[in-house]
Amino acid sequence: MQRRDFLGTNMLALAGGALAAGGLNAADAQPNPSATIQNQLSPAVQMQFMRPAQLEAAGRKFPVVYVPFGLIEWHGVHLPLGNDAIKAHGILVKCAEKCGGVVYPPVYFHNGFKQEHLVPVLTDLFNRLKRTGYRVIIGVSGHNVQGQIDMINKALEPVTADGTVAGIGLWEITLSHGPESGSDHAAKWETSNMMFLYPDLVNITELGDGPVNLDMKPPSGIGGLDPRQHASAEVGRRNVELAAEAIGRKAQELLASLPEGQRSFNLEAVRPGRWWLV
């Protein structure tokens, strides 16, 4: 499935089913709908910035790790080339801030690489995260093509086969798609995400004032609603918020799906002799 096809798929039905299945029992971990999220991304939930004691404490509290995926790709003249991974990473940081867990750094290898080589590498990564003690591994791609999700789920299969961990591959809006949460290609939604998360990386004036084709074809390479008319930081804020909350609920659901004895951080300590590297 290409991104232009994604815009017309039955994602609403998919999201509705996933959300309906996502009723969770940990009421105290539910997001606070009255809180307005800010665009600052806390280093306290980003694995690369955490100290060992912080990593261990976070794992013991909620043994979930989120892995953002994307690529370097044209996103109009007005957005950064790394938009997809940046977007997924920002949403997952907001998810971890609100619901718990930690976020692995963005992975820029994608389904365009030879899968017979890449999938085993990703399986190795997921196994290393499993050995670090995590019980739930969620791979989230901001590049909305089916191949990305197939790649993540195929790499997760041998990792989750023994039933001691759960995992899933998702697009960033698989679970939240609706009137206030969506995706496209460098149009309303992706431009709004960047306006909220990284406003300094957006230069909407590069699009000019004249006609812009919105069919994914050259010269604009944009697919969706005209960002000059429909994009805003507020649209991005709400999109990020809904996506983050939905992914957090899924993480809780996956953890609860494991046998009761397999829901705790599965590592004695984050220290040499017990753990060294991912």
C-alpha cells in the first residue's frame, strides 16, 4: 500500500475496532483529558538521555518500550526530510510522558531496504529490548505504508513467540484516526504535527501563493488538503494528543494480556553484570 492509497483506506473501521478492544482497567493511568499538552519533549522518557537508575525505575513502573520508525523522504519544500520518524518519535514521547514507558531513538531504516537483511536486524533489536526487561514492545511508524507495519510485525514474531512479551506494529494514527486525528503526505496533518512539535522546522512560505498540486505527484509531492489553508499548530497538538493517548491505552492493554507472572520488568538490575547495552 502506498501513502496515496492509505488516504482512502478503511482506517476508521480499523481504529474503531482497536479502540473498542482497548477498554482498560488501570483507571489511575488513564490520560487526563483536561490537561493541555505542550510541545516540549521530556528527556526523562527518552532512552538515550536517561541514566541507569532512571531507566530501571521507568521499567519497573511500566515495562513498555516504544520504537519510532521513519525514513528520509521528500515532504514538500516546507517540511524536514525526516518528518515521518520525527513525528512518530514526538508522539511516542508524549505517550510515555502521560502513560509511562520509555522511547527508543528513531529508527530510519525502512521497508525499502532488503527485508531479508533488515528484518533479522530488527528482530535482534527487539530481542535486546526484551532482554533489557521490557514486557511490551510497540513499533510505531510515521511512514504510512503497509510495508512498514509488515516489517515491524515480522521482526516481532520470533520475539513474542514464547508469550513472555507482547508487541505490535502500528502507524502513528492507527488507533486514533478520526475527525481530529489523521495522516497524509506533507499536507494538513503532517504540516500541523511539525507546526506543533517543531515549529522552527516548518517554512510554509516556501510553498508560495500560487496553485499547488495535492495529488502526490511532481512538482509538489504533497498529498492531502492544502497545508496553507488547513494546517495549524492547534490541529497538530490535538492530533498528537489523541494519537499518544490511544497508543498508551494499547500499551496498557497489551501488558494486561500477558500472564500475570509476566507483567513485571524482567531484569534484576540495570548495571554491569546484569545489563550493559541494547
